[in-house]
Amino acid sequence: MKSAKQARGRETVEQLVEAAMAVYAEGGPERFTLTAVIEASGVSVGSLYHHFGSFDVLAAEVWSRCMADLLDHLVAALRATRTARTGVRAMVVGYLRWAAGHRARAHFLLVSPYAGRVLPHAERMRAGKAERMEAIAAWFAPHVAAGRIQDLPPALIEMLVIGPVAETVRRWLAGVPGIDLDEAARLLPERIWQSVRGPDS
């Protein structure tokens, strides 16, 4: 009996998350409201509050899933490579390709008003993100140890590799003139690689 109730609870959570993602994809941040998500999901307001506690926590769950999707894509891109150079380049291109193919998710992650509002709920998301970030760090570690990538704190390596790409995507999403993701995919990978390559690469 309990397992059946738990299964229904999980189904309700998925309904709400999928509806929230669909509402955002179709209407952007302007339409991303409690009322719109309730209407799209067919779930009651009481059920939303029962499972999430607040609309912001639901938004945090959407944000965490967007982040997980991106990080899974980057981990897969890294694991398909063999050298430090091809890995860094694959990570850059992978981020750009993911954003181009998942514009709504990238927008929710980088541009939406909820990107800042999820921070109070970071504990809820930390475990999933940490596991994926550890996989990325594990890929970099032997290359750093061998001198193929500069010996810098992992957070700074992340800033050098991901920082320029994330900002490029953010400006593209915001409609800043002159930002083209295909052009970025041609020009950025080698330049970013040069910024982190080690003395023995």
C-alpha cells in the first residue's frame, strides 16, 4: 500500500516538473507562474505544496534537472576523448551544442530570474551536481598530474574552460548582436585549450 502511494507521489512530482519545463519552454519567464504550471499539469495547488513546499522549490528542481542534463552531456563528451586537448575542446563544443539544442533549458539555467532564486534551495540540488562535477574533475586530474593541463585549482580550471562558454551562451540567449554559436564552436575550443594547456602537452 505504501509503495503504491509512493509511486503516485513520484508520478505527481514528475507531472509537475514536466509541466513546469513545458510552460517555460512555451512561454518563457513571463508565463512561468504557479497558475500556469497548475493548469498545464492538472495537479492541485495543494499537491504542489505537499511535494515541494513552494513554487520556488519546484523551480529549483527544474533548474537542477537542467544543470544535470548539461553536466551529463559534458561528462559524456569528455569520456569519448583520449587526450587533454581533445577533451577540453569537446567540453567547449559540447556546451555550445547542448545550448543550441536545448535553448529553453539553457535559458532557465543562465538567464531566467529563477537562476538566482534557486540558491536558497541549493542543498536540495548539491548531491546530484557534486557527483557530476566530481566525474569531470576525475577526468582532468591525471592530465593535470602529467603536466598536460596546468596545475591550477579545479575551480579556476572550470572558470577558464566553462566561464567563456557560459558567458557566450548567456549573451546569445539574451539576443546580444554578433554572437553566433556555430562561429563560437569554431573559434573558442582551440583558444580555450591554449589557456589551460600544460608544459608537457
